[in-house]
Amino acid sequence: MCWLMVVLARFIKAVILLYRLRSSLWLQFKPHHIAAGAAYLAAKFLNFDLAFYQNIWREFETTPAILQDVSQQLMELFQ
């Protein structure tokens, strides 16, 4: 799981740099919150079973509410 987080973190940094000016997401949330939202969406779209990792949001030092909000805004950004 640790290597996956490293890869996702690097990908997320690139995405944030590319879309920073298109969204105020980076002003609303801390970088690790955005990373958690992006990791959640990546796992969701890759059909990764998160049932075993029910408290994965704790790894990113965030809350389920923030995770849901960030994920929703990321989805809106990429639609």
C-alpha cells in the first residue's frame, strides 16, 4: 500500500500543478486533503476494493466529510 501512496502522491502533484489555475480547490483544502480525494477517486475508478481499508482517510490526516467534498469538487473539475 505504501508504494501506491507514493505513486499517487507524485501523480497528484502533477495534476495540481496542471489544474491549479482552473480551480480554487487548492485554496480551500490542504495538499494532503486533495491527495486523499484524488487517491480515493483513483481507487474508485480502478475498482480497487476499499472495504479492507475503511479508515484509509486517517492515513491522509483528513475526515470523511473533507474527503467527500474534495472528491466531489475534483469530479466537477474533470467533467
